[in-house]
Amino acid sequence: MTWFKKLFWIGAGLAVGGGLALFVLDELKTSRLQSALWRDLAEGARFSVEDGASDAIRFPRTGPYDERLGYHQLPGYIDRLAPQGYVVTRQARMSPRLLELQDYGLFAPYREKNQAGLTVRDCRDTALLHTRVPKRAYERFEEVPPLLVSALLFVEDRHLLDAQPLQRNPAIDPERFAKAALEQALRAVGLGQTATGGSTLATQLEKYRHSPQGRTGSVGDKLRQMASASLRAYQDGDDTQARRRQIVVDYLDTVPLAARPGMGEVHGLGDGLWAWYGRDFGEVNRLLADQAEEAAAPTDEALRQQAEAFKQALSLMIAQRRPSQHLLGDGASLARLTDSYLRLMAEAGLISPTLRDAALPLSLHLQPPLPPTPRPDFVQRKAATALRTHIGTLLDVPRAYDLERLDLEAETSLDGEAQALVARVLAGLRTPAATKAAGLVGSHMLDPGADPSPLIYSFTLFERSAGSNLLRIQADNIDQPFDVNQGARLDLGSTAKLRTLVSYLELVAELHAGWVDLSPAQLSALAPNPRDPLGTWARQYLLRAKDRRLQPMLEAAMERKYSANPGEAFFTGGGLHQFENFERSRNSSSMTVREGFKHSVNLVFIRLMRDLVRHRMFGGASGAERLLKDPADPGRRELLARFADREGSAFLTRFHRKYQHLPAADAEALLLRGLRPSAPRLASVLFTIEPEADDARLDALLVQRLGRGADSPRALGALRRTYAGLSLADRGYVARVHPLELWLVGYLRRHPGASLTEVLDASTRERQEVYAWLFKTRHKSAQDRRLRELIELDAFAQIHRSWQRVGYPFASLTPSYASAIGASGDRPAALAELMGILANDGMRLPTQRVGALHFARDTPYETRLEPRHASAQQVLPAEVAATVRRALVEVVNDGTARRLKGALVDENGRALEIGGKTGTGDHRYEQTGRGGRVISQRKIDRSATFVFMIGDRYFGTILAYVHEPHAARHRFTSALPTQLLKSLGPQLLPVLQRRGCGEPQQRAP
């Protein structure tokens, strides 16, 4: 019985094993069981998109596809956008099954995009910028030439599109899987050297899209790829035919094919043909489609073209296994492999012998010189480029290359149609005919016959809305990425009078707030400083006024009078200056602030700025008067130390520029070149720059510079004892060289290449020592002059802060009365911000450029963020804004911009109220001689600006600008941009007023 039992169990085992083998073989062929298993697992793995932030979402951990499209970084983007006012308004909700599958480590099964990129839309949902990566792709399986399908399946996955069974699992090829498993087993026990992969196209897609670095790092990675591919295959049911055809399309569209310099990463057959062979994708498809069986026999030339196209496409399918090795090398191994596959495909009957024979002799020429990329039209794309840069800043994605690969749609406030119109008009102004047609030739504009091509024009327009200022147009005619609206510090001339007027009225409002509640007796008891004319006027006004409200006081302030006489010299900014009016006919006038603003009279605003500065110096709680009168005031020493530090730093900065790149010997030679040599002077210089110098070195210097040395060693010793022991200031005095210049040359000798920061850090004591004489009380008048300079600097710092509060873009203000007429520079975009504050009754509203950011549409990671603007900030009293607006309207009705009066009408034909401020800037470089006489001058640039508001809806800036060497040939004024607005406005307003960009915000009556 023992042998019978053994035989029974052996037979039973063989039967079970055979049955199991038959079952496995049948399952591998039919996929009946696994199709049911994967279908059930995939069932319910869905997502939906709902309002608000999601608590049921998982973002991918890694993978080239998820990183390139931004899905992996999405949580970081959301966190970065939150402090900038963006909140999630809609987001995907993953089903419990989808979350569960991802928690198991599988890749989310959904219909993935083969092409994605950045889309920027305007306020009417028209695409301003639309990038897609890859650029060339198949949309449907039917678009792929059958010859390419046959080649791909032969190389990679021969049974993928077998008609039976319908439920075939594309993640597993039984033959390849069994062969790979056997080779791996033999290799594991040391009986094999290499093992082929068992990957199908489906698992390759999962690998290069979602595995770390697009590679299979372990058995676990391979199983994850196979399981994820299986889930994706059965997501829509048992029949996988449609999914298997889509796998072919997905693979051909997205297979990674290395990277080429100047292009970046290459994905997909279409982009690969262009990048590596310079072939047009459409032409290749047309040639290969002609290889259909029913097609007529091609001519010899047509056959050669077909063979070349097919061989190039086939080579890329082969190259994907080692793309960098094959495509970045000499191509010899790739050519051999391609020829081998051509022979095998012909033997298998997949291509004709005729096509094989035509293809074999052809060479593969990789990396041909690509045609130059067409230069973008920066004029037409200016706003889109600026918006792209803004989006990159929001997300902290500085490279346009990376930004344009994100699966992102940005909705912006820009009006694309109006933008295109303005860009087209501005670009056309480079021709004489266009400038003449726009009325830009004439007095104070362009001279007849002048070349208009060097002129730059810029136009920015905003529209008021309920919670923000909407950028509608940002255009210029610079055919470069540079944006003149925001990228330069320009002399915009008398537009600075607008900032000065705002500061003036803001100060009046400040005085009103402090004194309006005082009784007449309390006001009479006030004693404003005689050097503070504004404080004196405010006190007198409130004592006399029956109506103490702010608005009447502001109107009275506009009626204060100033002389326009240019005969006075003004000590400001550390020197004596004189100013001129543009119109000499006004030189003898005395006029109100209102009239001075309306006619842009320089001397009125120079004197107004002087009053502002004096109030900040001597008004209110300032202790400047006491400090100047009392030599014992402890604050004097503190301010004098500040002066010494400031002026010493300024000198060192200048000297550092002079000597920073010179070797020690050359620096010494340059220092001595301007010195009238004598033994005391040379000794003072030497013992400063080279304290360790001995008598021999001193004697050599005397011989070199004087032609003879000292008379004796005793004389040398006397020079050393006398001058080596002097203070730095005294040595400079003896040498007739600024002592800090002596010190710097010596410091750079000991510290070659020292930066300015290092020099300033090392010279703190020396800067104070050089000005030690100033701290002595017998120099009170010299002290007072320098103290007044510092107190004036502090006053300008206060004015600068008030300018910054309403959008001034720079970190400092030129400390001179000339800032009132443009000496400090400005930017058109910053002036538009100020105009927005005035248009919104003194409220600073957020500027909206990007209204929504929509990531990963139609994916389980879909997220939409929209700005939730912070509440508006009141930066000016509403009464101040209203007073300034009335003054701006007067500039148009009866001032320097009167050509615009009645120029624009609304939909009903009624004239729109226009307000604005003109400004002409003439930036020159002057070289002066003794007594301040101008020796030579160079005109660097000229600008003319009009900052405006149109009705209750629109505000912005328009600018004309020309740089050297052309600036010297132009004399235009702000009449040029105002005339351009007069010409452009009637074309532009009908476009802006069309429906679709949101409703306008009307100012309350």
C-alpha cells in the first residue's frame, strides 16, 4: 500500500499542478479573472470637483510627469499664494476608493493629459498666451499612420492590439513576462548574465511618468507600475480595446527622448522628429500614410522620402531605451540597430522589401542645425509677457521654461482686444505717415521731417471695480522684453508736481486734524515758528474761519499765492540753485497754487516745496530751532557725528570707484599725479599709505618725485618725526589731499580688492577723526550750516515717506527742492497707482492682474484659487483726493492739457470729464568748471508724460520717451502724449465699453 499511496499523491500533485498550469496559462491568454479583479478594484475610483478646499485629496509624491505639470508642487503653490490673498474656491474630491488605492502606493487611475501647459486668458476668456508641451501630438488613434503602429508594436509590445481576448490586460504580455521571469531567476542563482525587461507599453508609461526619476528602482517599483497600469486599463470596464489603442497614442505622444540644448527636454515622437532630425511632423505623417496598401506605387523620389521618414521614426522608437546614449552620441549604434529592425520587420511581412531596401542605405543625421526660432513680436506680446512674469513671481517659478510646462490656466483682467489695438497703434507710430495722421507733428510735439522711429511710447490703463483696480492695457512699442512702465527710473518732469500737491494738501489736513478742535484762545496761544509759513497760515485760517470743515480749508490752501519769479537762488541739497519756468511769460506773476498747478509753473512749486520742507524742519514738535540756537545742546554732537559719517561715506564711495581696480603701485602713482610735490607733502602721503615705510623708502620717493633726496639722515629723521606722528586730518591738510583719499589708498594697499562695504566698515573711526575740527564750538557757523543740511535731509525723509505711502517706487528722494519738478525720477506705473488712489477717494485698492489660477483641470488634483482682496486702505483723506481731482480736471479744461477738453464721449455722446497732469523731463549730464559755469552738456533722454483719469471708470498713464543719441534732436513736450491720447481715445473707448469684462464701478455722488 505504501507504493500505491505514493503513486496516488504523485499523480494528484501532477494533476493539481497541471490544472493550475492550465489555469494560469488560460488566465494569461484570456485575462478573465484579472479583468474582473481589476475592474472591481477600479470601480468607484472617481473624483469630483466642488466648491471650497478639499479634505479628500492626495497629491502625487514624485515622478517626472507630475513634477513637470506641477501636480507634485501644488501644495507648495497653495501655501505660497495664501499670504498673497489667494484662497482655494474649488478643488477635487477623491472618492474613498481612489484615496485607498493611493494609500496603497498605486498611481491615481484617471485619463491623463498628453499635452499641457500654461494658458493666460484675458477678461473675455480669450487666450493671450497658450503653450503646449509637447507641441506636436496625435489627438486620436486614427491619426497615427498604421505603419508607425506596426513598427511600435513590433519593437515594444507585439500583442497589445490583438483582437482577442477583448479583456486582455495590456500591463502583462505573457510571453515577455515568462521570459523575463525565467531570466531573472537564472540570474539570481548565478546561471545567467543579463535579463531582459518584461515591460509592456502600459507599464512603461507608468514608469517614465510616475516612478522616481522615471526609472524602475526595485521589484516593488515594477509591481507598482504593473498594478497601476492594470487599474487604468479596466477603469472603464472589461473590454480594453479602446484603452489599448489609447496606450499607443499616449506612448507616441509622450515617450521621453533625451534633451537637446536650446530646446530642453524632448517628449513624444512629434517633437522628437523635429528636435533630432528637423522634420515636420505633419509631413512625416503624410508620407507614412501614403504607405497604405491601397496607395499607388510611389515614384523613386517619393519612396526615398517615405523610407527616410520611416527610418527616422523607427530609430526614435528604438532610441527610447537609452535615449541619451543613442541621441547625444555619434548615432552609429542607433543606425545599426535601426537597420537590424528594418530587416526583421521585412522578414515578418510588416514592411515591404521595397521600403526596406530604400531605407537601408540612408544615413541617420542626428541633431541637424534647427531653423532659427522666429523672433517673438514683443510689442504685441508685451502684456502677456508681463503677466507671465507676474505669475512666475506669484508661484516662485522664475524660469519661463518651467512655468510654461505647468498644467495651469490663469484668468487675468487684461482686455486682449483693447491691448492689441493699442499695441498696433503704438507700433505704427514709428512711421512719419502714422505720426502725422495721429496729429503728432506740430508745435511742442514732433518737428516736421523729424524721424519718429527712435521714440518709445507707453500706455497703461486701469479700470475701477468694486474691490480692486483692474489692469486693462499695458502696452509700449519697444520690441524687447523690457517694460518701460515698470522697469526704469525716468525723469517724468512736472508730474512730480502732482505728488507735491498731494503732500501739501495732506499736510494741511494734518494741521487741520491737530488744531480744528482748539478754541480761539487756544489757537491764539500757539506760537508757530517764524520759519514755518504753513503752520502760521493754518493757525490764522482757523482763527478767522467760520466754517472749520476740512474741505473749505483745503480749497483755501489751493488759493495761497506764490511768486513765479526765477530771480531768487535757493540753498537746497547742499548747494545754491536757480530754477526757470517753462513759459517765461509767467516769470513776473504771483499766482495761486491752483493756477500754478494748472499751468505747471515751476517756481510756484519750488517755493511750495520749500514751505513743506521748512514745516518738517521747524514746525510741530521739531526741536531744530533750539538745536541751532544752543551750542550746548547735546543733540548737536549727535547730528554732527551723523554728518561726518554721511559725508565721509560719500567721499569714500567716490574714492573707491577711482582706485578699486588698480594695483598698489598704480594707485600710488594716480594719487601723486595731481600733487605739487614737496618733501612735507610726500612724507605726509607716504606715512599714511605706507606707515611701515623706512627712511630709505622715503628717500627713494623724494628722489623719484623731486629729483633729489634729503640732505642727510638727520633730515630724513626730521621728516619722519614731524609728519608720521600727525593726525590723519593734518596729514591730508599738509598734502593738500582729502585725508580719506590718503587713507583709502593705504587700506587698499593692505587689502587688495576690498569691497566698498568692507571699506566703510573699516573706516568708522577715520570718518569721525577727519571731521574732528567740526565738533569744536568755535566753528558754530560751520556747524550750523551742516546741521541745517542734516535737518533738511530729515525733512525730505518725512516727505519721502508720504510719497511712498501713495505709491512712490524708490527707496530715496533727492533731497532738493528740485524734487517738486521731477529731479527724483518716477515710473509711469507708480503714477498710475497714485491716480488710482485719487480716483478711489483716497483708498488704495489692490491692483488685480491675475484674477484666478486654475491648476490641473479635469484631473484628481484640480484646484482653483481666486484672490480674496484685503479691505481697501485709506491712505489719503477723501477730501484731499476730491480736491486734487478737481485740480486735475482744471488742467484739462483750462491748463496744459486743454487740447483734451471734450475730446472723448460716452456711449450716449456726452463728453467725458477728463483730468490729468502733464510732465516733461529733460535729463542732461553737465560738466561744470569754476564758479559753476557749464563747460559741456549731454542730453541723455527726454520724456513727456500725461497721467490721467477718464470719467469715473478709467485711469492710467501715457508716455513718450527718447534716449541718447536721438534725444538731442527732439524738443517735444507733454503736448505729444496728450495729443496721442486725443487720437487714440475715440478708437479705444468703444472697445473697452463692450460687455464681457465685468461691470464698471461708479463713484458715489
